[in-house]
Amino acid sequence: MQPPSISPSAEPAAMEAADAAEPSGVTAEVIDVPARRRRRPSRLHLVRGTLVLLRLGPGLILVGLVIALNFASDVFLTTENVGNVLAQTAVIAVLAIGQLLVILTRGIDLSVGSTLALASVVGAITFSSVGGNWLPILAMLGTGVAVGLVNGMGYVFGRLPHPFIITLAMLSVARGLALGLSDGQPKQGMPGAVQTIGGGSVGWLPNSTFLVAGVAIVALIVLGRLVWGRWIYAVGGNPDAARRAGIPHRAVLVSVYVFSGLLAGVAAIITSGRLDAGSPTFGDLAELDSIAAVVIGGASFLGGRGNVGNALVGALMIGVIRNGMNLLDVQAYLQLIVIGAVIVLAVESDVVRGRLEERFRVLQAAGQQ
């Protein structure tokens, strides 16, 4: 006896009956899929909000420090003290901008402090020998450019594994040259123009602040408006892709070290103008301050991430911390500990931000499916 056959007209009815007999768990799973998709936007917004806070972190911390120190000291927000903070921060800010360009390309410049010292000594010797206003200034700037060119050429064409090596060597060489040229003693006397730039002021606002603003504007134009700036980010973000795209990566790398050296010469003008001298001891540990300012500002040693505004915020943060602790009579060794702790927190926040950015991309891709 053959089994009864099901006519084609009965197949839809049979399928509906089978669907009705499906276990309830399967139906719940089908309903839960849209529910999970509805939960994704909330997670996406949460991660996006956290990323915004981390990106604004340096600025928010700086504002918090200013508010706290204003309550802790009646002197902190006086115009005289604010001018003092800006004058003390000017050198760090200028060096940090140069250091930023280097770090954007996955590099580091350990020679900026020694370059500052050598440039100040060369400027003082030039002034004592030939006088004038602009020739000593050009001598200081030229010294910075020369050291930066040696750093860049040595790293790129010497095929060194990392710029740490050549810039560490130039740290020693430049400091030794500064000591030798000055016989280990400060050289007194600087042109009036240098004294005006480094030590003058408009009311309570130091002239060096205007110089920092000019340097920052130039750096913003280079990084934000010029093709060269996009190349800097590209070389740091993905060196192999930059080479395949035909970007002149060697010229880009040399240029950032030259720019860093040039700004070390500018920092020498500010320092020499404030103290009316050139000295082989100027810029001691300034390279660490410049690196700290850039890192606190959120730049990444992996390259391709960072901006001028945050580097300036990092420099101001260091200046505010030191000034506030001096006003509160905090011992010098505790200042070093606090700044070190801030650097660690800044680096850790960068790590967290990288992980959140990866999570954000995953959630965004899942939400688009």
C-alpha cells in the first residue's frame, strides 16, 4: 500500500502547520535579533562619548588644574603670575611643536636641549665679535638648522634603525661643543632685539607669547593646509603605504628634524633674551619636557596622531603644575614625581583611546549590517 501523496495545493498549508509547530525558543531568537540591533546604537553612543572625553582630556585637565590652583593660592590667577607662567612655558611650547612633528613620523629628537645651549653660545659669541641685532639671531637659527640637518641626514641616509641613536649622539656632541666654545662659562650680552623678544612684554603679556603664537600658526598651516603636512601624517601613520604611494618619505623625515632644530634655535633666542646671555647649561633636560608636553597632549609614539593645539596644552600643563607647586612651596622632587605620574596617565589614556577606537569601528560596522 503506497503512502498518501500530498497535492501541490496542500503544500502551503502543510508548511504553515510546520511553522506553527516550531519550538517557541526559535521564535524568541528571531525576535531577539532586532532587539540586539536596537541596543547597538546605545553602545555606539557610549563609546563615542568616551572617545570625545579622552580627546578633550588634556584641555579638561588643564582647566581643572587652573580652577584648583586658583582656590589653593590667591596669587595664581593674578596678571603678574599668569605672565610669569606664559614666559616660563614659552620655551617648552616652542620645543614641543618641533618635537610634535618628529613624533608624528614615529621619531624622537633628544638633542633639542643641547641644540638650544649651543645656539645660545654661538649667538653670544657672534654678538661679542661682530655686534648687530640680526646676525646673532641668524647665527642661532642657523645653528639649530645645522644640528637638525645632521640628525635627519644621519638617520635617513645612515640607515639607522631608529632616530633615538643619532639624536642621542647629537645631544652629547652639541653640549660638548657648547662647553668647548664657551670654556664652560656663560657668555654675557645679547642684542637688544633678542632681549626684547625673550625678556620684553606688552603690559603683563610677555613678547615670547606672541612668538609662540606665530610658531603655532606656522605649524598649523604646515600640518593642516599644505600637502607636506599630510605627507607627515601619512609617513607616520603607515610608512610602507606612504612609500608605495610615491610620497618622498626621506625628504619628509629630514624636514621634520630640520624644523625641530630650527625651533630649538628659536627657543635659544627666548632663553638668551630672558637672561641676556648664552650658556652651555641652558636647555638642561628640555628635551624631556618637550617630549612630555607632546605625550600629555595626546600624541602617539606610533605616529600619525597629534596636533599643535594639544601640544601647547601639554606645555601649559607642565608650566602650570610647576608654577602652582612653587606657589604652594612643594619640594622640587615632588614636582618631578607629579609630572612623571601625569605622563604615565597620559600614555595610558592613549592606550585606552586606541582600544576604544577599535571597539567603535567594530560597533559601527555591526550597526551598518
